[in-house]
Amino acid sequence: MTGDVQIDGNISTVYFVPPPNTFVPKQQEWTFSPQSRRIIQTKNVTVKHLHNLQDVPTCTIKSNVPAMVFSLGGLVGNIWHDFSDVIIPLFLASKPLNGEVQFLIRDFFPWFVEKYSLILKDLSNYDIVNLDKDKEVRCYGRATVGLLNHGDLGIHPDRAFDRFDLFRFRIYMREIYSLPPFWVDLPYKVDPRPSKKPRLMLVLRAGIRKFLNAQEVQEMIKKNGFELVVVEPKKNVNLTEFSKLVDSCDVLMGVHGAALTNFFFLRTNAIMIQIIPYGHIDNFAFWYYGSQALEMKLRKIDYTIIPEESSLLEKYGWDHPVIKDPDSVNARGFEDRMKYYWYEQDVRLNVTRFEPVLVKALQLLKQ
């Protein structure tokens, strides 16, 4: 919106009057979520398209830079959604402005602003406004209300500025967190020690889709010649430190889930090993992580578990559709698919069956 824009934090309302001589057939009003994932409920913002500003509050603060209003509500707190729903859409909308934009946030979470402070400070040179508590009437000459995403954890170059893509976004993340340039080889390749081993980061989930035999998995990884780094995902992790830990690894391994989003901090040609739960959900594993890994010039190895490796078998038995006919369960729709294959399932990895995956990863790293 370009013209007279007034943002009243008291009632989360944006008043907009277009420039003179702009044809506006009638006054209009919209109330919607400023979050990019519209299907998730968040606090709304109302936009009122007016002919003049006679009946709106008087400005208390005037700004010479554009405003950008968005929400941290919905599924934020899960790092995959942090990036897919907020960070990437915000980057695409604000980066072309070279910091000359002010962020106004609904569903404000201090932990989010702290966790992603390096990114937010790079995208805006100005103080962030907590729109949930703001008592000012802020006036701008231009504003954007709401974020748009390009799909799940995605960037479509045809829709992005300068044909930006996920590979360049990974480079951007490396610059923000002061990681080695993207052209620096894998840690295993640049390590001069004769006794060097490739480093594998194993993500241990604490809730759903966790390893039931985590100790056995760890021993098997070390037996196959890897230096093991074990991490447990935490919402309040220090990304400056954690990004460097991920960067120091050649392989990122975990059960399908949000922590794999840390592949943004891997080096070019690093490997992501994704353990895909039972339930014929391989396509989702590709849509949410696999395709992105390839776009970012990472390598990926998928391992799909069989019923004997799933806790669902013990719970439901061979004759239940969850085990016997997962396609029929998936056909019931999103809720049933999520209920069984995402929310009720843990993994007991058959280390003998899985071992060839590690052999393949080692071969790729030594090429």
C-alpha cells in the first residue's frame, strides 16, 4: 500500500488512503491474519481502505521508511515453521529494501526476536514494534500487511527478487552466522589429520518419532567410522553457536522432523540422512526436506522404515489398516495421516538393515 498509512496499535487496525487522483470506487475493509500460513489461526489485523483520514486517529509517530506488518503466531516455535512461515517470506519481502523498513509484529514472542536477532537486524535497521502492546498511531507512506510464502520451505526464483533461490538463501545464512564461505570444502576434506573421521550429527527427538534404541544407533554409527555428535532439539538454542556446530559436521541424520531444518547450516555437498517413518509418506519427506536439500546443493539419503521398525506394529498389529493398508489411512485425509504416522509413531531402527546407508554415506564423502 502506498499513500497515507496509519497503523493504530491499540486496535490493530491499518488505515489506508491512496494518493490523490487514485480511483477508489468505494471504501473497503478487510480483516485477516498477517501470517503467511493462513490456515492457522492467529491474531488478525484489520485494513480499512478510505477516501480520506478525517475520521481516523491523529499520528503520534511519523516514519520515513515503509512498514511491514506480520505475525509470529500459528505454528511458530517449530524451527521448520519458523523458517517456512516467517523467516523465508520475511526475507523475500524485506531484503530488497536494504534495511530501510520497520517491522510491526502481531503475536509477538520475545524468544523469537532474540533467537533470530541476527537475521532480523540484517533485514531492518529500525526497532521492532510489538503491535500487541503498542499504544501509538504510527504513520507511514508505504506499508505491507501480511507475508506471502512460495510454498513449504520454498523459494520460487520466478517469484523472487533477482531470481533468488534456496541455494543463495543457504549462502545468505552462512554469511549471517559468520560461517565459512559456501565454496569451502567439507570439514572431513579440509581436516589434515591422518586419523580424521567424517563427523555425523545425530538428532535425537524427545517426543514423537523418537528412536527407541538410540544407544544402539549411536554405537552402530561409531562402529562404521564416524565421529558422532548427538544433539537434542531445543526451541531456545543459541543459533550463533549451534550453526557453527552443524557447519562442523559432514552428515546430518534424524527421523523426519523439524530439526532437519538445520540443514541450512551445512556445507555444500554435505549429506542429509532422513529416516522416513512407516506409512507411505515418502512424498511428504521429499516435499518438506528432500527437494530443498537438493536445491541447496546438498546430498540426501533416505531410509524408509518397515513395519517391524515402527512402534505402530506393536500398538495395532498386522491386521490393522494402519499397518496392513496405509494407503487407505492416507486416503481418509490429513488428520488421520498426521494422527498415526506423525504423532503416534516411534522408530526402533534395525541397525543391520540400516548399516548400508552409512556405508553409502562414507563412500560419498570419500569421493
